[in-house]
Amino acid sequence: MISLTIDEKKIEAPDGATVLEAARLAKIDIPTLCHDPRMKPHGACRLCIVDIAGLPRPVTSCTTPATEGMVVTTVSPRLERLRKTTVELLLSDHPNDCMVCIKAGDCTLQELAYKYAIRESRFKGAVRQHNRVDNNPFIMREQDKCVLCGLCVRVCDEVMGVGAIGYANRGFESDICPPFKNELNCEFCGQCVSVCPTGALSAKMWAGQPRLEGVNTTETTCTYCGCGCNLTLHNHGNKIVKITSRSDNHNRGWLCVKGRFGYEFINSPDRLTTPLIRREKGGKLEPASWDEALGLVVAKMSAIKKEHGADAIGGLASARCTNEENYLFQKLMRAGIGTNNVDHCARY
Ligand code: SF4
Ligand code: SF4
Ligand code: SF4
């Protein structure tokens, strides 16, 4: 452990921690746009600047290692003025679009503009023009809202190992895009959407859906596979309008394309809402109550067991169930029916 002083507070931080990490451990808030603790520090946005005793000018706290005896100041009129100027410069080239932006209410840039009370940027000049790109089923890109934090490029490279997007051009012309400005052709996991601090990347399915008003959230577990990733369902009435995932969970907020975007089936009118029973051989499947359906299963299984023994019955569970559900299933087969014939689809 190392000891340092931040804003006149004595702090203990683990060896190797950055100044930003040490400050956050002590619940000292330093604004950032390009930082995500799940990825390597990048130092792109310059908002996390701090003063360190003995250094002539502010440094980025996300890339500066904390050292023994360091004395750090995170808030001062000069630091706040510099941070405000950085946000103003970002906003000088940003569409005034919050009223209709999909990200409003959940946008770090909007929050910073609010924090520093920036109604209008003092800086006027050329403005980048980018059309909205939504020529794939999942991801919408609005590059005129990009602050070049690089989070999307880094998550695609560092976390996904895909490298489907990168920087094109330099300086004012910089742009985040797939190689050679081709259409996005990737895993569509949406990790880039989940880390984008502005509305530059969003999900096509969110467009036109309620953003905050009347939207409730429910924590749950993804049912697509046995990884059991944490999901936060955003619902408006009976309709799921968005799925996100918390970063403090075992999946660290990362999801695959199914978990993040495969939720439209929930509101599909084609979903089965009752069990179906074929009452006559060759007949149609007809709706039944759960009591009737379960009663039929028990009667048929009991008859097979009586006539041929328990090992005439086998149970196939699913890799898409949770560990707990699979545990209960094997218990039903072994202890309830009396057979070890139990297997599932992932063990070919
Ligand atoms: S990205 Fe953020 S700041 Fe920009 S228009 Fe959307 S909500 Fe407003
Ligand atoms: S959706 Fe996933 S694979 Fe595609 S660009 Fe984004 S992070 Fe990379
Ligand atoms: S698209 Fe979003 S995540 Fe990517 S660099 Fe721009 S603002 Fe950052």
C-alpha cells in the first residue's frame, strides 16, 4: 500500500494505483469522459487533470501513478476553469440536439455541460458534418456527437479482441469508423454502444422508444445461456424498451448480441402463453391449463416407468438454463423418477 494526500485527505491506495483510482477509492469525484476502469487508461479527454505538488502544470490523473507521499489537489478555480474550457471546446463542434437525442438524460457530456453551466460555447468555428449511419440491424452511429474518447475502439480491441473499428484521419477530420469506411461488419455485441459517453453510438432499436419518462428497471439474469449474465431490463408499461448490464457483476457489464439486442421476442404476439396438448393422435395442439399438462406428463411417465422401469426414461436439460435449474432437473430425474439418464445439449 502507498500513502498519499488528496485534497488534504490522507489516503491509502494499493501499489500500482493511478491518482484517479486512489481518489475514487476515497470517494473523491474527478470528472472523466474517456475513462472506464475495465480498460487501460487512455488520457484522451483531459478532464481528469489534477495538480501535483512539485509539478509545474496539471497532469491527467488517469495516467499518473500514485506514489508514496504525493500531494494532490483535484479542485481549484484554475482546474475548474481548464475543465470548463475543455467541455466548451467539445461543445463548440457538437450539435445542439439534446431535446431529441437518444442519450439525453444518460449522457456524460450533457451532464458536464450542466455541471459547468455552459449554455453556449464561447468558441465558434467549423462544425463537422456527419450523416447518421444505421445500415445494420443493431448499431446507429452519429459521429457529429463523437468526442473522440476512444472508448469504443478500445473496448472492441481490448475486451472483444475484434478490432472492428478504429480512427480514420487526424485532428479535426478524425472519425471513428470500420476499416476503409466500409459498413460495420462485426459481432454486434454492442459493447461499444454501452461505453459511449454520448449519443454518438446507440442501438437502432432504442430509437423513438421512451428514454426516461415512465421507464422502470428490473435486475434479472439472461436466459440465453448458462453464463447467466446480469441484465437490467428497461420497461415502459409491459414493453421492454432497452437492455443494459451493470459493470459490478460477474460479466462486468459485457453482453453478447443476443443478451443485449435479442429482446423483441418478449413482446411478440406469437409467444406461447399456455401449454399445448395434442389430445388425439394426429390431432392439433390445443391450449391446456398447467394442471392438465403436468398431470398428463406425470401419468405418461408413471405408466412408462411401471411397464418398462425408470431407465426407460431419459431427461435432456439445457445449457441455456442456469446451474440451479439444471441441478433441480437432475434431482428430479435421479431422486424423483429414479434414473441417471440425464444429459444436456452442450455435451455432445
Ligand atoms: S450526445 Fe449528449 S450532449 Fe450531445 S446531443 Fe446527445 S444528449 Fe446532448
Ligand atoms: S458491436 Fe462489438 S464487435 Fe462490433 S464494433 Fe462494437 S464492440 Fe466491436
Ligand atoms: S463514438 Fe462514442 S465511444 Fe467512440 S470515440 Fe466517439 S464518443 Fe467515444
